Amino acid sequence: MTPPWRLPGKVHALELRLTPTGVQNMITLSVEKVKCGGCAANVKQAVLAKDPQAQVQVDVANKQVEIDSRLDGHTLATIVSQAGYPATLQA
């Protein structure tokens, strides 16, 4: 069931800031240095080291990482960047 605050067709850019701590959030990062499966594995490993419950999908072709995590977007971008793959949050 769709939560009442997630109305179809609406932009939820502020959702992270309104969601209580500990709730899973889908975050999309732009990661330009992801070029191969090895890079993807390194990004996934870095995120899972900080949030073992996270779900991480890396799209090498589009240089994007989708993460379903209890951590906020800025924290995830920092984790991926510190792993050697500069990351920015996508709106």
C-alpha cells in the first residue's frame, strides 16, 4: 500500500528530511567514476559496510547508484565518495 505522503505524480524531494530516522529510503546517486563491474562491487561493498541491510543497485552504463537504506542521502554520498567514487545526490 502506498503511504499517504507518497502521492502519485508528486515530487518528493524533501522526503528524506521528513522521514523518521531508521526508515528505509530510496536514494539515487550520480557516480561518474563507475566504469566497470569492479567499480560497482567496490561501491556496493562500501555502502554495505555502513548499512548491512541496504539494497544497492549500480547502473554502470548510466553511472548511477540506487540505494535503499536507512542512511540519509548526504551520508550515502559521503560513503561512496570516500570509497574513491565521487558521488552527488540526484534530485
